[in-house]
Amino acid sequence: MKDLKRLFGYMGPYKRDMALGMLLVVVESAFEMVIPILMSDIIDEGVANQDMHCILTTGVKMAVCAVLALITGLLYARYAARASYGFGARIRQAEYAKLQTYAFGNIDHFETSSLVTRMTTDVTVLQNAINGGFRPMVRGPSMLVLGIGLSFWMSPDLAVVFFICMPILALVLFFVVRHIAPMYIKLQQAMDHLNNVVQECLTAIRAVKAFVRGEYEEEKFSQVNTELMNVSRSTFRTAVLNLPAFQLTMYAACVLIMWMGGNMILQGSLTVGRLTSFLSYVMQVMNSLMMISNVFLLMTRSLASAHRVAEVLDEKVELASPEHAVTEIPDGGIRFENVSFKYHPDAAEYALANVNLTIRPGQTVGILGGTGSAKSTLVQLIPRLYDATEGRVLVGGRNVREYDLTALRDAVGIVLQKNVLFSGTVRDNLKWGDPDADDDTLWAACRAACADEFLERMPAGLDTDLGQGGVNVSGGQKQRLCIARTLLKKPKVLIFDDSTSAVDTATEAKIRTALRGLENVTKIIIAQRITSVMGTDMIVVLDDGHVHAVGTHSELLAGDPIYQEIYHSQMKGGDADGTGDHR
């Protein structure tokens, strides 16, 4: 309930619509409650005395009450829709804004499919709780209070029946809600599993087609789809148990009231009109109780969704700018001082251990190492995508924790190992590096990254549509566009995380030549090919998270066994696969 109450704080300007909706529901309920009293007058006075004037006059009053109830109901629907969908939009906006502040470590706490579900299905559940549950939540108690009050006014003896039925209904509702609450959590988790399989399959659809694994993927989907079906069936089968219980109690109450009322009519202590009106109030009260029970079920499901949404909003951001943060990065000098890092605090081993390394401003540094040697992890500490667990990382002579995050990341351009392009044109993607860049600047960056070679062959040039995730270009073209985008940032530190692996050696050589022309820029090149780093000022060899050796190409070739092994495997044959064991 605490999570739900907190999320209602996002109602913001729509609180006014909620208040107006609440008032309109109360007014609507009052109009409806007057109708049984008027009906009693028609039966006891108009029909009994054959007074047509009374019947017509009272009938008109009933019609006016019904019309007014309809108008207030329609007005409520308008305000409730505005409040619920406005609330949902604000919650989604808050979640999305929070995600933008997450560090990599925060994102690691959630599966992508789960985050999608929390921003869509869970928010929809909360919207429906307001749109579909707000009216009965207000109307139910209003009609219950008015109905019981008017029933006691009409016949205190018959109203005792309510005190017999209500504890039974409350007991039924308690057991249903208690049993169903954990089932709603399982339902949302099953939705996560379904979204995960769908997302994974659509993202990797080319691999699925290439390996002819369509039937395997269908089987995986069938499993999670069946899981969702079974959990949904079990959940809602339990949820609807309150309906037959309420109906049984309601009709039993009606039979009991008719039996008692019939005896009272025979004794002359009750009129037929009063009994008819009383039965109307019984139906109103029982329906209001049923509404309240449905609200409890809606609330139970909303609590599960509210908790999941609150987890996203309450996630403590691991990385944030400090107070009085430094916004100017003087140069691209980098220093690692006794740096150790592990992805999870309870991990048994460090991914990086005791790293000491100094890179002077303007140097070009190559990083080599076998798979799993933590090359990418090392460079991700520079722009604070992760924070070092122990030790310090310095850029421009200052600890990276002292910098404003936006300023630091603007000064560090990184082409990630996994190339990412967004839906839209080439121009849209390149302008991520510099939103104000003109066409000449964009083409200059493309020439430096050798992307102009294929862009000039495209009819639309910079306005070529890349499709979703850049599906309209090859892997090598994707890498070159990502390099061009990063160059547009004009960073002080430029990191290439194996970002030319899909580019041929001739094109890679052209890119290296263009990079040498960048002055006062520290360049770090992670590569698998030794030819990519042979001409750098310094080469760092990583082995199992440790700095194994540092030196120039000639120094390492003369004295480091790991570097020698890499060199000989790639330049002079090595193993049959041409790679050798880099470890």
C-alpha cells in the first residue's frame, strides 16, 4: 500500500479531475437512491388509490433523477479518463527519465524484458485500477452508507438482515484476497518471461533464420506462453470466486427479506411499496458490496504492479555527479592507481586487480589480451560507466569521481564493442555526436572514418534511412558510422573497443592514418589484430584482469612471451585457426 500511495503522488495536475470525479459519483449515487423512494410512493399512493396524476408526477420525478444520474455518470467518465491516462503517462515518463540516470550496474539489476513490462503492462494495470476501480471505490461505499441508512429508515426490522450478510461477505473477500495477492506477482513475472523470449527472438531473428532454429524458438515461446496461460487461468479462477459467493449471499438475503416482509405485510406493519423499495435498496447495497470486493481485487493486482514500478523509481543510482562537481577536463591524461574492480560486491574474484597504468595526454595506446582478460572493463572505468571498487582512476590529473558526469562523458568518446545505431537517417545518428554539426562537418567525420566510401554511393547520402537498429547497413559500415559519430564529439580521450573488427585491413589502415592527424587527443585502441596496435606509442598486455606487460611493439616482441605468441600466431601462422592461445 505504501508503494501505491507514493505513486499517487505522480497524479500532479490530475488530482483536480480525481476530486471532481469523486464528487460526481456521490451525486450520481444520491440521485439513484431517491428513485426507490419515489417508486414506493407510486405503488402505495398512485396504484393503491388509482391516482393517475400521482403516478405521472412521480414518474416524471423518477425520469428526471435517472437523467441527472446519467449526466453525472458521463461527466465522471470524462474526468476519470483524463485522470487515469494522465497518471499513466506521468508514471511512464518518470520511469523512463529514471532509466536515463541509471549506471550500467543499475541496469544489470533488471532484465530488459522486465523493464519493458514495468513501463507498459504494470502501468496499464495502475491506469485500469483508476479508470475501472475509482468509480466503484467511491460509489460502493456511498451506496452502502445511503442504502443501509434509508433501509433502516424504511424498516429497522428488515435491515437487520444486512448485519447477518456482511460478515459472511467480508470473510469470503478476506480469503480470496489473501490467496490471490502472491498470484498476481507470479502473473507479472510470467509476463516478463514471455516478453524476454519475444524480444530475444526478434533481436536475433537473422541468427534464427541462418541456423534454421525457427521450430526451437517456437517451442521456447510455447513454453512461456503456456506458463502465462496457466498462471492467468489459476489467478482469475480464484479471483472470480467472490462473484458466486456474493450472489449466493445476495439472493439468500432477498429470499429472507421477502419471507419476513411478506409476514409483516400480512400483519399490516409494512406496505407492498415499502417492501418493493426495500428490496431495491437490498440490491443496491449488495451490488455496492460486490463493487467494493472487485475494488479490493483490483487493488491487490495494483499493489503487485505498484511495487514493481516503485522498484524502478526507487533504484539507487550507483553513479552520480558530486556536489560542486568539476566541469572542465584539462587534458586527456589517464592514470590508474592500484585499481581493482568487480561487477558485484559479493563476487568471489575481481575482474580487474591491482592495475597501475599511466597514459600521457595525446598518447596512442593499444590494449591486447585474450578473451575475458577485462580489456573492455578497463576502459569503461575511464568515463565512469562503472566505478572502480578499489583504487583511483584519474583523467586530466583528477579523480573521475570529482567530475560532473555529463562533462566527463562528453570529454571521453567511446566506440563500444557492440555497435549501436538508432532508427532514423544517417544524419540523425551522426548528430548524436554533435547536434549542431553542419553537412561539411558531418562529411569530414565520415571521411575520417572511411564512411564516405559507401555513403556517396547511396542515393540519399546523409539522409539514407538506416532502419531499426541500422539493419540497412553491414557490420563494417555500422562500425565506421559509429566511429564518425564519436569523432564529432571532438573528445579529449578517444577509445576504440575492438571497433574495427568488421573492417578490412586496408580500410583500417586508412582510419588509423586519419586518427594520427588528431592533435591533443589521447587514443586507446582495444584490438584483436596485432596490426591494429603495432604503430602505437605504448601497448598494454592484459592477462586475466592483470597488467601483464607494458611497452612498445619492439620492446614487447623482444621480451614478452604472451605478446610474442600473439605476434607469431597472427603474423607467421601459429595454430590452424590462425589465432593461437592468447592466454
